[in-house]
Amino acid sequence: MKIITSLITASILSASFITSTMAHDTGHSQLEQAIAGEHRNAKNSARDQYRHPQQTLDFFGFKSTMTVVEIAPGGGWYTEILAPALKGTGTFYGAHYPDTGKNDYYSKSRRKLETKLASDAVFSEVKLTNFTPKVASELAPANSADLVLTFRNLHNWGEAGVKQLFADSYKALKPGGVLGVVEHRMPTSQKLADNMRSGYFPTQMAIDLAISAGFKLAASSEINANPKDNAVHPKGVWTLPPVYRLGDKDKAKYSAIGESDRMTLKFIKPAK
């Protein structure tokens, strides 16, 4: 009887392991398929070498069954990956600037994103919410998100704006949820006050503001580091690819540097 019981127990454990492994593999392959998808803009795919989407999302603990919020999706670079990776299995909120009816940057950006989302069925399950910089915003229903993501945005909003953003993110996340931050990294030798328009943001300030919002720093990664970038450029970070703010002037030089040096930070909302 002991042998039979042991065999049955082993069989159950094996089946459980296989089921768990299959679920993990399915989620992982869904992300891999999204990254490799033909729906992606070719220029966007070419930037994977700098942005490392697979490694970055793995670092943040992404799973295709999660409820995920992307803050200020902009042109939709990461949206092209997140939308299909979550479609049918998870929930995806794009918290973007509202369309106020004005002919300004924010409204134009929202309309452009809406046009993109309507262009392909792969985006059919994306839920747009309103994010207004420096104003309290409901990124997603309170305590509903597993993962909130912001990519290369902190420099746009300054210290007060980032503080508000982190407060909004904390409210949207479930206890135990993750805030993932990727941002152009300002060298410690530079001061934010002297480089406000450079596009770079201090790592320690990002950490301090997240902690003041209630988060704990879980880990940092050099996935998106670029030691070739010294963050000293005539037109700030936009001197580098893909913007090339100087046009053809010294383009080969900046192309050789590549995209910016970036911090990659993982914060957790403590479980209560």
C-alpha cells in the first residue's frame, strides 16, 4: 500500500509540476510571440537591441495573466508588445494623456495613440484611462494592478510630478504589486537643477520618491545600461538615436553610442 500511495502521490506531484510548467511556458511564449509579431513597426523592432523588452519584462516579473498598467504609452512602442502578450489572458490599461479637445501635444498624442489602437485587432482589448501629469489620476481601479510600468518618462514631470505619479501607481497596485521604472540615468556627477532639460533623471531621486510613496526597492538591473553614454550632449538625450536632434551632424558618432544609459528599477508595494 505504501508503494502504491507513493506512486499516486508522485504522479499527482508530477502532473502538478507539468501543469505549472506549461502555464509558465504558455505565458512566456505569449510574450516571445508578441515581441516577434509581424504587427510591430519595423523601426520599433530594430530598437530591441537597446531596450531589451524580453529581459526587462522578465525582470519586472511580467506574466501574461496579470493586470498591467503602462503609463503614458506615447507612440506605443511597448504597447505593441504588452497588448498581444496580455490579450485573452490578462488585462492591459494604457494610462495616457486625455484628449481635452485642444490642439496641444497631449491631445494630439492621445488621438494618435487611439488611431494606432484602432489599426489592428491585436490592440482590441487595451483599456485606455486618463493620466494627467502632476494631477492625481486613476490609472486603473484601486488595488487592481499586478504591475505598473513607466518607460523613459520621469524626466518629463520633474520632482513634484514623479511624486504624484508614484502615489497614483501605489493606489492602483495590489498589495505585493510591482512598479517597474526604466529611465534615462543622470550621472551622479551631475545635478538635476543644472540639467533639467537634458532628459536624464537622478537614480537616487527616483528611489527616494518611490520610497516616500510607500514602495520598497526590490531590485535594480543593468539590463538597459549603456557605458558609452556619458549623458553630455548638445541637445541632451535627444542628441542620441532614435531622435538625432542634430540631424546628420555627427550622426555616425551618436549612432556608435546608441540609445541612452538607463536605470531599471523594481519597486514593490508591501503586502499588508
